[in-house]
Amino acid sequence: MKIKEKKIIYYEDELNDEFSEAVIVPRAIDENYKYKRGKIWNAFSWLVQNVLSLPIKLYGIFCLYKVKYVGKEKFKKCKDTGYFIYGNHTQAFGDTFIPSMANFPKRNFFIVNPENISMKGSGWIIELLGAIPVPGNIKATKNFMDRVEEHINKNHSITIYPEAHIWPYYTKIRPFKSVSFKYPVKMNKPVFCFVNTYQRYGKNNDKVRIVNYVEGPFYPDQSIPFKEAQEKLRNDIYDTMCKLSQNSNVDVIEYIKK
């Protein structure tokens, strides 16, 4: 992407402000939502994830974002087990496939907000691509956790964006809570993190590309109480992501606190 005049966005709350352009009314994810699907659905989902969507993903990687991966070979250390991936949330489109292409052909799933699967006419495609919506009530939570654990036990990866909200082209790491780190602690599975950084390139350094840095694996500390292990893992990932984010060298959008 060619660098144009810098856009400015004013924000108030790093934890809750959302700057995605899409305005979607979320569907209810309750006990009636089918987290577990049949064999035909699963087979078609694999076909969509790893075959039919591949040309679009490759176009995004090589043409749209000019993605360069640094450290993706680290995923091979855990190729025979399921694991969790945490990343910064800065692209509405790119965040759906950049981590999946980093550890391809392992099947990668995403824990998402209900809005992601609530678009009329296309929400089911997002589900086929691996979206797992967070539950909306306690009754749905068991089905959700069963589905997450099932994927991990099948040696799939699950990507989580702990910042929760999209801030396009943001070059720092926003504060995030430790709630999503209960999954690897509960299942005692390895964790990776990645940061999409924004860097200049081209003959005149007038273009921007994504350079994706991968770090890990990290492991939950099973020698301390659950909540402490959850918080420790969160802090380890947050500190690492902050360090990796320093590789960005251009601000396409400037974010200013009101």
C-alpha cells in the first residue's frame, strides 16, 4: 500500500473503542447455537479453509499486504499438538488469514465476537472458515468450551485477538484482560503470539507492508494456582507483543487520545 496523507483517529477508551467500519447487529449465541456440526459440514469446512479460500488468502498475503513472516518456523515445534495463538487486531480482512497462512496446513480456528458471524447472507461462510463465537450465556458456555477443547485435541490451532476490537494499522499493543488465557491454562497447551507490524518498503520507502513476527512457544505454569497462571501467561504474552510491536516504523493512522 502506498503511503498517503496520514489519517487521524481520536479515541477515549483503549479497552472498548471500536473502529471497524462495519455496523452489525449481533445474533444471540445461546444454548440453541450449534457449536458442533456434522461430518458433512466439517468436511466442507476443511475444503473451504484449506483449499477453496487459498487463492484469496495468497492474494492477500502477496499482493494486498505484501506480508513478510519472521519466525513462523517456530510453529513447527508444536506441529503434533494443538495450541493457541494470540495476536494484535489491526486488520478486518487480513486478520482472518494471516495467522492461518503462517502455520498452514494446520487447521486454524478463531474465537470471535458474535458480530463476525451475524452478517446476513455471509455469516455462515465465516463459520466455515473457522469462526467460533463467544457464548452469550452460561448455558452456551459448556458447548463453546467443548468445541474449543475438541479442536485442540485434534491438534488444530485456535487464534485469539485479546484486544477484542479492531484498530486499523495501530502500531502499539493495547491493554487487554487475562480472561482469554484461561483456555491454554485449563488445557495445559502451548501458546504462541504474533504481531503484525507496519514497515516502509519500496524504492523510495513510500509504501507500507505488513511484517508479521511470531514468538513462542510459551507454556502455562502448572505449579501455581490457576488464576495466577492465567495472569502470568497474559503478562508474558503482553510483554512479548509490546517488544515485537517496536519493529513498526511508520504510522499510517495516528491515534490521539481525547
